[in-house]
Amino acid sequence: MNIRKTNGLIAAPFTPLLADGSLNLDAIPGYAGHLQRIGVVGAFICGTTGEGASLTLDERRRIAERWMAATPAGLRVIVHVGHTCLDDARELAAHAQAIGADSIAALAPYFFKPDGVAGLVEWCAQVAAAAPKLPFYYYHMPSMTGCHVAVADFLAAAGPRIPSLAGIKYTFEDLEDFAQCLRYDGGRYDVLFGRDELLHSALKLGARGAVGSTYNFAAPLYQRLIAAYARGDDATALALQARAVEMIQICVNGGGHPIAAFKSLMRRLGVDCGRTRLPLTDPTGEQAAALLARLEGLDCLAV
């Protein structure tokens, strides 16, 4: 498979929900337009930020269908199909291929764990085989899955086994392993960095593509960071990264689960993503207002 390299930011969209917790699919067309306006290059749907593990199979299919129907030309859609049940993951993968998604990705199963690299490769191979025409990304997030492997070793074992393997969504802090993934086989794979707080460090190692939740509402801040780094102005890049970290810490400590706090900010940008689902908790109205007021002073939100 000819691997397409990502150059830019991919947002991990929130799943819009109504007050009763049901899907608000009608919000997705405006959401897709918002992402195009702020200059991200893709949407990574139904992942961690999208509360994918809290959605039913039917809901995940319906969300993917609406994103594919609503997404403007030039904006990639990567569908997360990971699940604890292999048959369900394969069903989601086949559905993503049937509706014309650009790529699929899958977390490791996160209750019963794969048996090391070999077990993870076998799992991913079976998921990828259900959508053989789509590029496949292994979504590495051991903080949530408990699947701790050296991803460079995964690439070495998975390359011959998974013809559609395109790369990695790397959401972890092991920068040495991340760098090895970038260099593996002459830089063959598309290795997307997934820790917004460490984007500058990833750029120094050679990253060119990244996926993140805060790119939904603060992509211009990170784009300025990337531009400063590219022109050799590392002081400005570091200052912008520090501002991004401050923004994230304000959200983390602002009340409710961080995803819920992030989600509340989207109303300011004209995209009402609503509430979250249990077990996540939402900030109170007062907490959300205070959070927005603190962030306005940072000049970090897209307009």
C-alpha cells in the first residue's frame, strides 16, 4: 500500500450529544465546516475524545456515516474501530470501508490484553483484514488500554503481517520509542503524535502529523507553534507550547472530566457538543463560565 504521510493537525472530534444523552447528528455538518475553517487536515472520529467506548455499535456507525456525508473535500476522516470484541471491531472496520472512510484505526483491546507484540499484531491483523482497502493505524494509548509494548517492535512484526498498515497514532510519552517509529524502515510509516502537551518535543524528533483533542478549539495556536519551529524561532515555539500546556491545565482543573471541560468550550466557537456520558462528569454552568473566562485571557481559542 502506498502510505500517505500526514502534514498538519488532525482533530479528534467530540461526539455531539443532546441533553438526554442521545446523539446530536445534526451538529456534525457545522462541526466539519468549523474544522475546515480552522485549518486542520482531518478528523479522527469515535476515539477517546469522541467517547467511542461509551457508544453503541449502531451509534458509532451512524456517527461515521454522518461525518462521511458532511465532511468537506480535502478533510480526511479516520474512523476509530477499536473494541474489546474482535467481531465488533471487524464489523466497524468493514462498515468504515463501505461508507468510503479514508482510514481506520484501532486501540488494543483494553480488558483482556493481547499477549505481547505477537498477540497485538494478530489482533490488529484481523481487524485490518475486515477493511483491506483502507489504510490501518494502530492506536497506541497504554495509559488507557494497559497494553505496554515497544511500538517500534510492533512495526517490525506487523509490517509483513498487515498489508494495509499505514502507521501509528502514538498517544504516549515514550519519546525514544516514538523517534524509533519515525525512523523505522527509512521513515516508511505515518506516525501521528497524540500528546498535545508535547507537540514541540515531537517536532524536534521529526514529527509532521499530530492528532489531538485540543486541536478542535485551539488549532491556530499550535499552527503558530509549528510555523515558529519551522522557521527556526524556537523561543517562540517553546512559549506557544507553554501557553498550550497552561490552557490544558486550566481545563483539567476547571471542573468535571477534562473531555467534558474541552467539550464545553466548543459552544464559544459555534459548535454545541452538549454533555458527556457517564462515567464522565460535566462541569457546572458556573465552572464552565469561569473556565472560558480564564482561557479568553490566554488568547488560545480559535475564532
